[in-house]
Amino acid sequence: MPDSRKQRHMPTSLPSVATFHAPELDALSPELAGPTDKAAFWLQRDIVRGVFQPYERLKVEQLTKFYKLGHSPIREAILLLSSTGLVVHEHQKGYRVAPVSVADYLDVLDAYQAIYHLVLSKSVERGDEAWEERVVVVLHRTMKVRKVMPDGDPLARELWQRAYKALHRELLSGSGSPVLQRIYSNLGDRAERYLNLYADFEADRERDHHAEHREIVDALIARDGDRLHRLIGTFFAGAQPMRDIVVQRLEAIEAQNGLRRRRAAPARPAVPKPAVKKAKGRKRA
């Protein structure tokens, strides 16, 4: 597991989503009824985006100043996120951002793709006409959002990411299963965090996401399950070059940390061998 214990403390070079203010972005955000909802959503997105690094301590006092919220909402937000896989608790040490590893990333990816196909199948089976109409409306809204790469404007990038998250959320809402949708959402956040932290998005620059999603929605409306799952498979495969880079970088970090630990390990003291007494030979009679 990569050792991320060298923490990067706030303030960070990446802006928090708490600082983003735009009507079109607010329209793609969940309803934030109170301080706890705000704290949980902001902290979740900031962890996923890489504002907080793997294994970084989540100090309540520091977060209250960062988000300009009270202690109680921050504590409750941290507790809520500890059930999502983005935050971990260590006995007598408090809460930290979840660590990262090759094994965890591959496990998350496998589960994410499996659950996506499962929930999508249920949407095709159970979704009604009202659901189809919502999907078409959200697709139309998404087509208007400009594609922005990570090196672009942070607010515009967040708008792009939320637009497509909203579209996929609507695609799967026809399943009628809040439990499965919540599992998908948690896995999606964990997978997205790895990409934001370690991926090289250059391979994604030329992809036509609008065209890919338009085809997916067309197959969904036609209730063509075989074509739909084939298109989803192609969609996942399109991101494979980025995932390969993530794995390579995680492997390099793990190898480097393994070498560092071996160098830091104290040498074992030599254990003296017990003296062996030579047996005296018997005299022949």
C-alpha cells in the first residue's frame, strides 16, 4: 500500500468546491438542507478531487476554519463519509482520508463495472416512460456542457464532471433500487478519486463523450439490452489507457515505499553462535 503519511496540509493549491458559486453548478448539486449536508458534500467532493491527499489527517478544528462551519457539522460529515470508503478511522488516532493501493483500485474498478451493468439491466427492465423522458432531458442538458480537462478552469471542470455524474445517476434511477444506486455512487466516487490523483488525462482529450453517451441513451430508449451493454463495455474500455497509468504510478509508489522501508529498517544484531565443545576421543583399550 502506498505510504501517504507525508501529509500535505491545508491550504491546498486546489480550490475547494465550497468556493464555487455558479447557478448552473448549483442546479447539478444535491439539495443541501443544512450545515451537515454542506459539510458532507463539500468534504466528499474535495476528497474525490484530490484537495485532501490519501492518509491525510482530518482535523476537526482545521476543517471548521477551512469550510467556515461549526464543529458538530464537520464531525457528523466525517462520520457519514467513513461509511463510503473515502474516510477511515484509526484507533486512538482519529479519522484520515482513505489510503490508496493497486489492490484496492483494481477491486473498486471490478466492483464498479459489475454493479453498473447490474443496475442498468434493472433500469431497462423496470424504467417507465417518465424515466425515459427524464433521461432525454438530462442528456440534452449535458450536451450543452463544455468538456474541460483537469488543466482547465476548476469550476468548469467540476461542472463537466457533475453533469455526467447526473446523467449516469439518471440512467440508473430507473432500477428503482436506492440501495444499488448508493453502492454504485460510492464506488464511482472511489474510482474517480484514483483518476483525479494519478491519471494522465491526455488520452481522454480526444474522446467524444457527447457522442458516446448519445448512443448509450438511444440504445436505452430502444430497450436494446445487448447493444446497450456492448456500448457500456466500449465506454469503459475507452478509459483503460488512463487506468493503466494509474496502476503504473501506484506500483511505482509501492515499490519506492518498499525500498524506503527496507532502508529504514534497523539491522538485526548478530546472534553469537554457542561454542561447541569438542568431544574427547576415547582411548582404545
